[in-house]
Amino acid sequence: RGYEHIVKQVNHTCTLLLEVGLKSRPECRSIPPPQYYSQLISEMETLGWDKLLFIDTEFQTLRLKAEDSSGRQHILTVKLKPKHPAEAPECSADLPLPLDFTWTPQSTLDQLHSQFLLVLESLSDFWNILDEIDSQTWILEPEKPSRSDTTRRIAIGNNVSIKVEVDPRHPKMLPECCLLGAEHVVTPLRNKLNANMHMWNPDSSVLHNLRDVLEIEFPSPATHEKSSFSVECGICYSYRLEAAIPDQVCNDPRCGQPFHQACLYEWLRALPSSRQSFNIVFGECPYCSKVRHKI
């Protein structure tokens, strides 16, 4: 309730100053009129001051907190227009789908907050599925998933992973899958995925289905250290290159060295012995120098 006393006190002062200022200086018409502030106070009283996380010094940008049925905390950023509530506010939140609200000149912040809660509940299954993946597997990318992220790159083993993209509207359906790693490791997994796709059960979680379809157990924080899967690039000798991590692997089982795609592409292009066909570059592995590599 830290903002309640401050907002009410400033509201009273602003109202008096604005009434005088607007009469003497017509050029200040872009400043919200006195009733804007009294309207804001009234709406916050109805919504509840405990929902207010932040308000800027111009009393136009608010951050409202909301909690979904699973206890996840969310923030709705609201930018009010000077003619509020006649004009619809601009709203944003960390969501995987565009934020769409219904607004009329009679709408209030409380009604806006209620619509936001409904949006959160519609995404509950989506977040439950990703929370399970995040807690029971090692996530290689993104490094720090946000609530708007729909993809996860999950470690399967040393230099092999699967990238899944979950549809927020149909989170329990088979997601888009891309297996990453050396061909001799990825090919059997891809064959299992194609052969067992019919086994996908929408009543089970994505993680449970992936285990069944691929016939594997994913390494988890309970059984493995993440360092086992954080192998540095064989060219730049770092794990992260800006936001990217190594996603290209030498296909020779005796090598299996991973590389950043950007590093490998530049390396192969610089080799006199490499050749390019359309957007594919062929050349020798920069680590073992024995196997032809393409990217």
C-alpha cells in the first residue's frame, strides 16, 4: 500500500494546480485534466492498492501485479492516455500471444485487470507444461526462459539435444521438434520420432510424451550436472557466442566436437579446400581434420 498515500496527496495538489494552470495557460491542454487524477484514484480504490507495483511521476504508466491459479506472478504494464477512460490504454505483458483487450469509455482498471486474469488462465496449461520441462530437464536455450518464450532446447546427451516449440493455443499437441547433434546420434532418434508419432497422447504432458516417443530418459538436475552438456566451441573456445551456443557437431563418432554455426561457417568459407553449393558449405572438420563437414 506504499503508493496509496502518495498518489492521493499528489492528486489533491495536482488538481488545485491544474485548475489554475489550465485557466491561465491554454497551451497546457495536453496535460491530463484534474478529473483524470480523481478518476485514477477512484479506479485504484476499486481495484485495490495492493495490486499496484509501480506508478511513474506523471501518473500515466502503471504496473499491476496478478497471480494465476498456479501461483505464478505476472505484471501488466498499463500506459494511460490523457483522456482516460475515453481512450483505450496501451497494455503489455510477458505473454506468448498478443495481448488483446476489450475497452470502452466506461471501462475501468479493475475490469482490465479481470480480463488479464482470464488471459492468464487460458495460458495455464501452456505454462504448466513448460514449467515441468524446466524443472525436470536441462535447458540449453534460452538461458533464462521468460513467460513469453515458446521454445526449449533440451539436453539429451553429450552434444545432442532436441529443440521443441510448444503452441500456446494447443500446448498438449505434438510440438515442432528439431533434433540437433551428430548424424549418427540424431538419425536413430529421428527415426523413433517418426515411427512413434502416432503414440502421442494429448492427455499426457509434453515431457511424458517425448520420453515415450523417443524412448529415452532425459538427463535431469537430479541425475546430471549441467556442465556435462555445456561443451565449448572447438573454434572460439567459448560456450556462448552472444546468445548462441554450439549447435553444429562433427559427424565422426571419434570426434563429435561441437561448434557455433557462425564460427564453423566462417571457418569453412576461409578454407581453400572447401566448396559451396547454394547456401551449404562443405569442408573438413576444424578439430579432427579428417571428416568432411557441411553447414
